[in-house]
Amino acid sequence: MALGKRVASNLPSLQGLRVLVVEDGWQVADALKLSLERRGMIVSGPASTAREAQCLATECCPSLAIVDVNLQGEMAYEFMDWLHDRGVKVVVISGYEDLPGSLEKFAGILHKPFTEMTLLATLQQAMQPKPKP
């Protein structure tokens, strides 16, 4: 038990983290928002289009965004690049098996369906400080 606590203390806290949720499926979006808020994160959204999400991101200045690749038939790559260029860590979610290699620059990729435990582990990994080269 002590080992588990020691490992957990080395992980970044997600409490108070500003997160933008961008997902067009209302059931997934609601589940994400509820799960994140239960863990003490400050959630903006969900937004269901890249345009709506960009407006929200400008207003709320998230540290991290969870973005579905396909938003109502529109691929969100340009929006994810826009977030990344502004220093927002992006966790990509997708139901697609094959995704472009260019997505590797983002903080994480989750394939649907995923569990809450996998989501939280991915967010903690995404918020780990990057080692300096």
C-alpha cells in the first residue's frame, strides 16, 4: 500500500486542472465531463464543433484539451494543431484504428471505447513534465 501511495504522489495532480472537452457524441461528452468534474477538474464544454471549441478555448485558457478526431463529419486536425501551437496539451480520442502518424506530437491518444481508469492514467501521463533535452 505504501508503494502505491509513493507512486501516486509522483504523478501530477489533476485537481483544479482546466480541461476543454471537444466531443460531438452527447453520451461520451457528458460522461467525460462528469468523470473529470468528479476528480476536481474545471471543465469547459463540451463543444461539438471545432469552431465552438476554438471560441471556448480562447475564453477559458485550458491547460489540456480532450478532442475527438471526427466532429460531426469534420476532421479536427487543424483545430488540434491550433491548440498545440498555443501550448495546450491535447489528448486525442478516436474510434478509428488507423490514425495519421502526425498525431504522435500530441500528449496522448485514446481509442474508443476506453475506461475511466485509462482516461485518468492518460491525463496524468499527459501532464507529466517533459524532460529537458
